[in-house]
Amino acid sequence: MPHRCLLYYITDRTAFPGDESTRRSRLLEKIHEAATAGVDYIQLREKDLPIRDLQSLAEEAAATLQKLRTENQNLRTALLINSRTDVALAAGADGVHLRSEDISPDDVRGVWRLCGAGAPARELSPRDPLIAVSCHSPSGVVQAAAKDATFAVFAPVFEKKDAPAAQPTGLAQLAQACKTNLPVLALGGITLANASSCLDAGAGGIAAIRLFQENAITEVVRRLRNL
């Protein structure tokens, strides 16, 4: 079991009630809550948004985290943007989350080095981006490690309520995926009741949407870190 469980909040503003403006405000409040609670990574995953709106939201999220870092130099929460290296650079995010069919982490690092110097918020972004990769098999994790990913997100470990047709990989496959030297975070149907089994299988941490977004994050973080 890892010394410290890494925690990854994946956003979904559409799960909040209300109009778009209300959902956006609630999401930014949740990002603030997650960072204050000590979540390690936040993925802005609002895939339905037009690029201009996604960038605007990413800039607000990055500004929220930057303000918290100014107030507390020990805060280390990093912002990753789902699949869009250009938006991550423009918003001053810390990196990207790549889908399994996206470009490789090597390609992202090349774009980051090549285009980063001219990005408006480049001085706020790290020189070397954090890169998470979605993986659905142990071989996918091996490939992510070979391509210099920062960590892998292995899913779905358990059956998901909103996607019952998705075949869960199970703990045995998770354990196999965790045999690489790349940190692997478990995703998919994760609850406070089954999270410990993922860590026992070798996962370096937990990734989730509902577990963080639908609960008091401070309490969720406390309980996960005490596993």
C-alpha cells in the first residue's frame, strides 16, 4: 500500500442542478473545496463545452488555484485539462489528461516545449507538464509508462451506475496494471467501501467524479488518506 494515497477529482458540472451559470459557479466552488481539502489533482473534464467556453472556465479554475497557492504555499493541487493541450497552455494549467486514443505524452511534451513560450499564461504553467493517461488494460499502462506519462488512470475497476454496459476490469487486472513503475490511480465505481481494495491491489491512489463531487470533500479526503 502506498505511503500516501493520491487523490484525483474529475469534474462534471452537468451533474449540478440549475442553469449553466449556476452549474459553472458550483463547479468553481467545488474546485476550491477540493484544493483546500488537499486533493492532489483536478481534471477539468467538461467535454461538451465549446473551446472558447472551456478555456474561459479553465482560466477561472487556474486563477482559483493560483489564489489559493498564494495564500498557502503548501498547497500542491494541480489542474489538468481533459485532452486539450492548447487550452491547458493558454489557461496556465499544470498539464493535461489524455484519453486512451489521444496523442502520446511524448507529443504533448513536444508541443508544450514548442508552443509554451508564446502562450499568454505560460509563466503560470510548469516547464514540464503533468500528463495523466486513461488506460483500460495492463498493456495500456505499460505503453503509457514507455511514453513518459506522469501517471495512469485505470478504469473502470468496478461497475459504474451511469454506464452499466461498461465491462469492469476488476481488481485482478488492476493489480496486474500496477506492476509497472508508473503510478496507477483506480477509477470507476469507486466508493469509500471499496477504495481500500484498490490500494491493496497496488493502486497509488483514487480517481473519481461522484465520490468527490457529491460529498463533503474534506471528509472524503480524510477517510481515504486514513485507509
